[in-house]
Amino acid sequence: MDGGRAQIIERGVLTAPDEAWDVAVRQAEVIGRLAAEPQVGLAAADAAASELGEPLTNVS
């Protein structure tokens, strides 16, 4: 330590059930692929929604 305040770096989640964490990780993977693209068409958004098991109308 540098004698000052300790810096804690974390992702904002201290505890979560394994199942909820697995869902969040999967969602982040799918959404991350879309976010990496400069543009996302309806077909790609629909495929991502299907992959996540959500109808496109629920994805915002």
C-alpha cells in the first residue's frame, strides 16, 4: 500500500447465486458481440434475442 486509501476494483457484484451469474455472463457474451459491431441489423438483433431465449420485443 502507499499509505493512502486502498483501491478496490470490482465489478459491482459481491454475491450472486451461480445460476444468476451464469445467465449474466452468457448475456454479456451475446451483447458484447453486438456491441463490438459498428452497426447491428434487425437480423443480428433477432438472432441474439433468440440465443438468449427472449423475444426481440423484450430486448432493448
